[in-house]
Amino acid sequence: MSGKQESGPKTKTPGEDGTAGLRPKATKEKDKPVASKQGNERTFLVESLSMARRLGVDNFLYICDGPPPLDLLKNRSLKKKVIVATSSDKASALCEQNGIHFQLIPGYAFDRFEKIKVALASCISSGLLMDGMRVLCVTGQVNSPPMDTCLLTKIGDHSEEQAALGFLHAGTEISSQVLEAVLNIALSVGYEGFEGSPVGTIFVVGDSTAVMEKSKQLTLNPFQGYSEGEKNILDPRVRDAIKNFCILDGAFVIREDGVVLAAGRYLRSSEDLDLDLPLGLGTRNAAAMAVSKVSKSIAFVISKTTGAVRVYKDGLLAVELRQSRRRT
């Protein structure tokens, strides 16, 4: 006999050689709140979906900044009624793969109710929502995954709501794509400004003949001399150029089909007009309100002070979109 003793598999003591052995890894205390938040969000969504089913809504609008919980949205009886409104291309691609309706919306720093306004307006513009539809909207605070807000609305139920949510398409000959492009530019200018400095301006869309007659050129028109195909707002290069020209005094005039006719226009307003201008708003808003009252145009005003975007139609403030922060 060699005196050598065979030994069985060595059992390591926890902590020996720096490993934890066979013991299950302890759950870190800091992980518990995260799991709890995720569980609460899923519970909130499940309850919201159940409410939508009980109320018999026409659509369930889920407004998010990132990938939605498709396992909950696609396996419900409401699947055909679900619309995901998101600023994420990845999220929209996932929805398309899973057969869920989706709508891309601007990815700016809106609070909860501003996000709902933008999402509803975009869905109306694209034809996903129409007058008379009852919609249950679910969203959360800005740049935060958890959903914590549920709102039931009926599209076009009241005149105020119609003005606020249907301005992108109701009663005009303006292309919905053009209006969406203008809204996106307005929000972008309000958030970014020009080279980091805040700027304010006006975009007047539609009824361009009347608008041009009721305005005059303040400075050299940077869009003069170009073909219509070279100055359509649906072209990304034109949108980039518009952002640079926002430092000019005056308004942009945009035709119904998106052709930018002029920048740097002074909007004439009649003193005889009875304008119900909210307190605290200045001459830029007064001019936009006036031009929308004397024509069939829609006027978008970007506030230099706050970056807020106000939209005027028929001489009324149709919608106001405030951003919770600006790029600095």
C-alpha cells in the first residue's frame, strides 16, 4: 500500500477562495424597491386594462418613453383597441412586430397631461382616433418608466376639447403631415433654441394667400428664389434651415401643402378685433391670435421666455404645450 488515501470531492466552505459556495445569493436590500416598483407598475396597468374593459372604451392609449410591456398589452381582449404612443423608434418597431397600433410622438420633456395632449392630437392627426371615441389614457411622469396616471376622455365631446385635441385636422385643408411637422419644429425650437440661446417665433400655416395679404416683409426673405420642391417643410433639410432662420424677426408663412413661402413677415393686426388674449401674453401672441381670426390659418407661437408652444385657431387659444425644462 502506498499510504495515499483517496479523498472524496472536497466541499468548500462559504467564503473559501473568495466564492460563496453553494449557498443561494442573498438578495440585496437595494434591489427590493426596484422589484416593488416594477410590480406596482404592472399592477397599475392590469387594473387600467380591466377598467378599460369594464367601461367599454373604444381605445386604450398607452403613452411611454421606452419599450412597453407587450406581454400585458398583446394578450388581452383589448389588443385591437390598444394604441402605444411613444417617442422611441425601438418601441414602435416592437409594436409593429406584435401587431399593435402605435403612434410616434415628439420626445420632449412634457409633464403627464402635456404628454396626453400631444399623444391624442397626434393620433387624431393620423386617423387612429376620431370624434366620438372614448379613450382611456395611461402615462407617467417625464422620463420615468412607472405609469401612475389614468385619464378617460371623449374626443370632440365639448367645444373646448375639440379645439384642444382636434386642431391638427378639423375644418381645414391643411395636410396633417404638415401640421405634425410644424408642431415638431415648434417644440424643438422651444426646447433647443438657437445655438443654446432661447428664441421665439411664429409659424402661420394654411390660407397662405390671405396671410400674405395681411402681412408685410420685414427683411430679406430667405426662401425667395427657390423652387417649391426645395422649400417644403416635409424635407428634413428645410426643417433644419427653418431652425436657423428662427432668429429673424417676424413670422414664417407656410402653405397648406408644406411649402414655406416666407420668413421674416410682420403680421398686421386690426385694432378693431376683439381678442380674448390671456393675461401675461405679449404682442407675438396677439399677432398670432389676430391672424388666425381673420383667416383660416393656424398659428403656432414659441415663447422665447419659457419655450412653451401655443396654438391659435379661429382667434382662440386652442392648445398650450409647456415643457418642464429646456436645453441649457
